[in-house]
Amino acid sequence: YYEYFIDEEIIFLHKKKIEAKKYSIFKNYSRKINLEIGFGDGEFLIKNAISNPEEIFIGVEVYLNGIVKVLKKILNSNIQNIKLCNLNSIYLLETLPKKSVDKIYVINPDPWTKKRHNKRRLITPENLKLFNKVVKSKGSVSITTDSENYVKAIRELSIYNKALIGEINIRLLNKNDVLYGISRYQRKAIKKGDKIYLITI
């Protein structure tokens, strides 16, 4: 199963401060590279990879249950264009070369609604700066959330860090949007009547 994981390579690259494109993760550097951070049970990651076999999909998930579920699906369906990372996404983002990723997806990240837990949120000025560093073009980072509080926080941090992050776009998703209802967590929120927001950076 080691061929599906890039953890050891990322740790090595991070320690040595070597550009990832020199190693196996980027051996097909001409192919489009997509990154999903916090893929949960992997529904969107698997669907994306199967629909776009010519592209590479890197899935990052810190919870082992999610990793195991996705690995089983990869093996059962013989999917060849997914690489998995069980590390904190920061290690990967810091290792990736500038302008090396075509798309970044963050589908309904944990909003950490309690104020004392806000610091655990994935969407911070520092992380958004890393997103901007690795994507090839503006508007390539897609974040969805059903938390209005999280949307408000992202809007505020974008205002106060405009020079660092640049312009962001926030809108409501509807049932015709491709990122609407794409995960079990999203569908649960929709069933409750919650709105799904898309933040594009």
C-alpha cells in the first residue's frame, strides 16, 4: 500500500527543504494536480479521480478512519491517480513548489464553532498565504461551508489581510452547482435546511 502514500517523502522533503517536483509525487509534472484537504470519507475525492483519470489527485486527511475507507475504495476500484497524505496539510503545502497545483478543494472543514477552538480552524491568513503560493492561478481555491460564522470569519480575515490573500469571492451554492451536496456532511446540513456557501480564492 506504500505506493499510495506520500507521507515519508513529504517528511523527508520538508526536513531537507527540497522542492517536491524533483521526487515521485511530481514525476508526471505535466498532468494537472488537484489537492483536497480534509477529504473525510473520500466521496468527492474518489468521484473526482474516477471522472478525471488523466489528472492527479492528492488527498490529505489526518483522521485514520477516513484514510482507511479511501484506501479500500482505491484498491477495490483500482484507481491509479490518487496519492494519500495522513499528515497535517501544512507540511505538504510548505513542501510543494510555487504554482504547482491546479485546484485546491476544502469541502466543509470543521468550523470549530466554540470561540476557544477558533485557533484550530484550517482557514487562517497563514494557510491562505500558502494556498496562494502553490496554486497556478487566482480563483483556484474552493472552500465550502454551512457555517455562517465561519463565512463571516473568512470575510473578516480577508479584509484585514487583503495584501496577503488578495480578493475572495463568497456566494451561496444551489442544487445545480457541482460542489453542492457532494459529501455526506453537506447533505446532512442541507437536510436540516442549512445554506451551503462557496468561498473562492
